[in-house]
Amino acid sequence: MCGITGIFNRDGKPVSPILLQQMTDMLVHRGPDGEGVYTDGCMGLGHRRLAIIDLSPAGHQPMTTPDGRYTICYNGEVYNFRELRSQLEAMGHVFRSRTDSEVVLHAYAQWGLDCFEKFNGMFALAIWDSAPKELILARDRYGIKPLYYTQQGQTVLFGSEIKAILAHPAYDTALNLEALVEYLTFQNFLSDKTLFQDIQLLPAGTFLKIKLKEDNLAQPHAYFDFNFEESNHKISQAEYLEELDRLFRQAVNRQLISDVPVGAYLSGGMDSGSIAAIASGQLPQMKTFTIGFDLHSASGMELAFDEREKAEYMSYLFQTEHYEMVLKAGDMERVLSKMAWHLEEPRVGQSYPNFYAAKLAGKFGKVVLSGAGGDELFGGYPWRYYRAVVNDSFDDYVDKYYQFWQRLIPQETMPSVLQPIWPLVSHVDTRDIFKNVFTHHAAKLHGPTDSINHSLYFECKTFLHGLLVMEDKLSMAHGLETRVPFLDNDLVDFAMRLPVSMKLANLTEVVRINENASGYKPAQFFEKTRDGKLLLRQMMRRYIPESVTEDVKQGFSAPDASWFKGESMAYVRELLFNKDARIYQFLDSKTIQSLVTDHLEGRENRRLLIWSLLYLEHWCDVFLTRQPAPQLAIGLSLGHPMYTTRGGAVR
């Protein structure tokens, strides 16, 4: 697990070692255990190392093949590297380390671009082929590890985080207004855009080949995509259950490989609980971590947001060494600037509890297991899917689900919210952005089951991807590697083929209501959170208490709806009712303040919007100002100067 960055001057000019070092220094928090830079004329690679497997100097990167042709700069863990190494050794390859990164390098030398399909794990990498002067960038199947890139003139810049790109003078920081519309609609980015003009996120499951002396970048090539389609080979539910159990245990055990201790998040829910149950059987006295919330000023459904009691009970059952942190109103304010610096681009909800969770886990180790992916793969959000379960056509499905996923600003309100810049962004069609997610998934819908599989596809491509990018940034801010056992290749392949009837309990009833009650929306099922993940729940009863597997689903969220109109109200007013707030360069203050007032006075729950506005204000202060802010970067304590953007502006 590491940080990577690089420069490719496609006009053949030599790379500046000084600039390459500056870019590498921006990623010190991702790799406090070592650094390396490599130059080959027009190509430069920079690496920061977080040593997890083979802690010796033999794992130093960038790493070059013995013949000098291929050089890799790699971030991630490929869990099946030992099997691949055995295959490569049988073909004559000789290894100097015990690292997975050297196996990945030799795999590319042996199999070329086909090697990515063989990897079971998470990675973002750059491989320089010095013979044809060709750069390969690639990301893992699911996008667990991020990789950003931009072309400025004839210079291609890339990095695990955007801040590495900002350190190069060829890039001048500016807000991407089209991406802003996308974010304010979905509270996420469904395309490869970022808030930074001309900086793109390489899509998950793709590679990009960049050649010398070519003017334009090629399009990324997909080597993997999700495909939720039930298998024609039907087996009994009992057989499905046994296979799921085998694959789940295999996935967790695969991801325990490490030369440093492995811990686990223990949220109180069944996904993280089941992972901890399996892992603790292999790792005696494993450390587990829980974030709780002070609920003295919470109300309504937020009174159930603290799950420490359930997590403590599971820690007792699994005999883990357990640690907790309790967040209060005010903890968000204390961390937002630092968090904006590390997260760079906001995604999928209030994520500051994740920042504190990583901070807690990072005090006790370098590796932590997470339960992310269980909901998206096994149907954990039925109240979402049921909103678009009966459709006349694919476009009918798109209209219904698009309407639901407008999480912040509905389309009809956007012109007034973006009034200062509306002429510049009125052409942005967020429905088309939404529909384009399905470009490579079958558009034909033959019934409710196909609609559900479309929704699962959409959420894996967008919502899960956003969660993974967020988790990577916030964990690596603390030099912590997060592993995701649910995203084991074999387990994902199984989940995509699993019949919908083994994921959802109430689909038949919802279909009947849709078909027989004209204009009636089955609202009573939208919030029925004990539905979903049927087979997974059944399997997990073998490992965790039934009181957990049958409990109402609870997301990982602070009681911000209460705090924003209570103890944090003064902070919200200070930032968002300030006439000089930076966000009002592109947002209409009167419209925004009216929407916020609706929440503060209890008329609407707009906690997601308020969080996003607060984050955007801090983002502007961090990235669009000339003022240095050395307190923002954790790595500065090690003596690395923070880069200040050159005349950042809105354009």
C-alpha cells in the first residue's frame, strides 16, 4: 500500500527530478516507510512506501525488471500473488523479493495487458515500457485504489491523489463547473470528472496506454465490468448457501496475508461483524475499532445511530482487543479543513466519521478490514430498488431511478441555485450523465428482476465506487491500508450470478402493488430495512448473533440532522450565512440560505446538502486560495512543505 505519482513528457523532453520529488513529497502520508524516484529521460516515477508485505529494502520502488525494460510504480495488494509467482517461476522468472509488487511487474512482462484480469486484489499502478517509450496506467476491477491523471500540453501528470498533480507548475488549479453540477445533483461523481478542471479519475477496471509523440490521449480500455445476470445453471438454496459460506471464508482468509498486524472495523452491523468473526479465528487478540456518537442532543431516528453496544458484544464473543472513539457535535468543525485537504473531492455523504475511524485504527496498526461492498453486491438497499421495480421501458426505469438519486439539488431547482454561473453550465444534462452509467450494461428490461439487477449494477458502479475512493483517501491520510474482503473476485462473481429471489424478500409484493394500484407508490416498503441480503443474512447467522443479522439496517452516520439545527447551528450560520463565503462565487446566496433555513427551522431534513456546502466552502479555502495552509497536511510534521496552488480560480 503506497502512493504513486509521475510525469511523462510526450514531446521527449527530460523530466525534472526536482519537480518529480515535489510531487512525490505530497504523498508522504500514504507512505511513511520509504520513498523512491526513477527517471528515464522523458519519464519520471515517484513512490512513497507503506510496507505491508516484505518489510525489507528488497520491496523498494520504483522497481525494474532485470533486463531494464519494465519499471513499475505500484499501490495496492494482490492477494493471489503467491500463486502467480509460482506460475511465473515455472516460466523462468527469478524474484529478488517476497513482495506482490515484483510479481505484478513480472506478470506484466510475461502476459502484457492480459495480466490485469489475473489479479485478485486492489491496485493502482504505472508501468513504463522503455523499449517503445510507452506508459501504462491501470486500476483494479472495482476501483478500490484511485488514480488521477491530466494532460497539460505535452505533459501527462498522474498520481494516487490530486495534490501530487497540483505540485507541478504545468497545472493551474481551477474548479470544474460541469463537475460541480454533477456533484450538486448526485452528491457524487458518476462520470470520470473531478472538481478540478481537466483532472480525471481513471475508471475502475480499466487501463490507459499513453504513447510518446501522440497529441491526444486514448480512451481508457475496460478489462472488467460488473454484470448482474442470473445463471442459467440453477442449484438449490442449500447449495447456494454452502458455496457462499465457502467463498466468504476464503475471501476473508485471503486478505489476512500480511507481515504486519491486521485489525478490523466493528461497526455493530452484520457485514463487519462477520468479517471480524472469521478473521479473529485466525488472529488471536485481533484489534477491532468502533466509532460511536454522543446522542444527548439527537432526536427521532438518529437516536439509534450509536452502535457501540452491539459492537462491544461481538468483541466479547470474538475475544478481540477492542477500541472505541465517541464523536460529539463539534468534531466535524475541528477536522473539516484537514479532511478537505486529504479527501480532495467530496463523495457519498458525511464522511468525517470515517476520517476519525481511520485515525483510531491507524494508531494501532497499518492494516484494517472493512465490510464495504456487502450491501451493494447482495441487495442491502431494497427501499431504493423498489422505487423503479416495474417499468414500461429502459427509459422509464432511468426516469424513476434518476429522480430518486438526485440527493442534493433537484433538477428544477438547479437554475436558481447556480444562478451566478448558470449560462456556463445550463447545457449539462445530469439525466444523460445518469443514463450513461448503463452504457455497457444490457438496456433491455424483461421484468422486475432485470430492473433490480440494473439497480445493483448502478450502485456498484457509482455509490460503492464513491465509498471506496473516500475510504482510500481517509485511511491513507493516517498511513492505514483498508482491505475489503467482500470485493474478492470469486465472491463478487458469485454475487453477480445469485438470483434476486435470494437477495430480496418483498419483490413479489411490491410488484403486485405497482401493477394493481394505479398511481400508488409502495412507500411502506421503501423504509423496510429488514429486507434485503437474504442469503447473506442466513449465512452470517453461523458467525454472529441473530439479534444482529435480523436487526434494522443502520448506516454509518452521525446525528447531523439534529446537530445542524442544534449544537452546530452557529457553525453552519457562520460559514453559510457569510456574504463573503467563497461558494457564493458560483452559488446563489439567497437560494442557498433559504434551503438551509428550512433545515435549521425544522421544516426539511437537508443534512446532506448542508454537509456538502460546508465541505465546498472548505474546499475553496484549501485549493482555490494563494494562502499557504501548512497545518492541513499530516505529513508536514515530517518536514515536507505543502504546495500552494498558483493563482487558483473559478473558471
